[in-house]
Amino acid sequence: MSMPAVLEDFFAAIEKRDVEAMSACFTEDATYATAVPLPALVGREAIVTMFGSLLGAVGSARFEIVGYTVDGDRVWTERIDHFTFGDRPVAIECMGVFELVEGDRIKAVRDYVDMNTWRERKGA
């Protein structure tokens, strides 16, 4: 099964650092757990604020999809999230679960990432 179009749009918006296009991918009441078990962001506005801050701080961003599985309105992704801070590339392995509403909007995201590894790589 192919990647749902809304996720293709989301990943493309991240790479373009286009927060407006990225926000259109989410329902108004979406949740995004950027690093389970940390508390999730609640609502499109909170998600947009976080991504606006992150994407504004990096020179580039790209979510490389290593593999994925689609089961109805749930999509599991294995990713490597790539960012550039100044001239320094930083990559982090991530497993993300996306829940969609009728396939056309993202309702919930749970990203599983080792935050200690992320902090070490980002701070290096």
C-alpha cells in the first residue's frame, strides 16, 4: 500500500520548511507526541508553534523514510530525521505512528526517539 497523500504532503512541507503547508495536514484538535513518553502537544496551533520554532532554527530539515506500514488510518514509519544546525548536520533515528482521519488529515502522531541521543548529537 502506498504512503497516504497527507503524509507525503507533511514530509514535503517539513523539507521545504513550510509551516503553513505543514499545518494544513493536521486536524484542529490533533495531538503530537514529539518524544514519547513526554506529554503530547495538543491542538494544531501548538504543533505549528513547535514546528515553526524548530524549522526556523535549522538550515535544512528532512524526514527520511526507511520503511512504513499502512493499516487503514494508522501508519507506522521508521525514519531518520535530518536537520542542519548552522553547517552541522544532525540526524536522529525515529519510529513514528500517525493516526489519520479518513486518510486526509493527521489526527495524532506519536514519535519514539531516544532523547539522550538527540541531545548528544545536537549539542556536539
